Amino acid sequence: MDSSTTKITTKIKSTYMYSNNVDSSDIAVNTTKGVVTLDGMVDSGSEKALAVQLAENIKGVQSVKAGGLTFK
């Protein structure tokens, strides 16, 4: 894993930690060549949408795949 990939993953995880509307403990973040994959459990469609939006706003992210996010 290169350093930019690690930085992207770390930034997304910390962004989720500081968000009141995304439960960071239930979402796994993996990054490969700027493509972020989110897996785990969310409470609602709005939490899923916010998780994707927050990840997309991180510098270096090319796309976000959230098909692995399912409802609790």
C-alpha cells in the first residue's frame, strides 16, 4: 500500500469519526489507486449517502464504491 493510499484511507476514517451522522465504527474503508470501497452497516439511506459524499470530498479520491454498505 503506498503512502497516498494510506493517507486517503486515514483521512476518510477521521472524517467519519468527527461526523455526528456517520457511525465510523461500522464502516470499513479500503483504498486502491484512488478508488475507495466502503463496506459495513449504516442506519439509513441518508447515512450511506453522507458516507459516500464525505469520502468523495477527500483529495485524491477518484471514485467511491458503496455497494458493500448495507442497512442494520
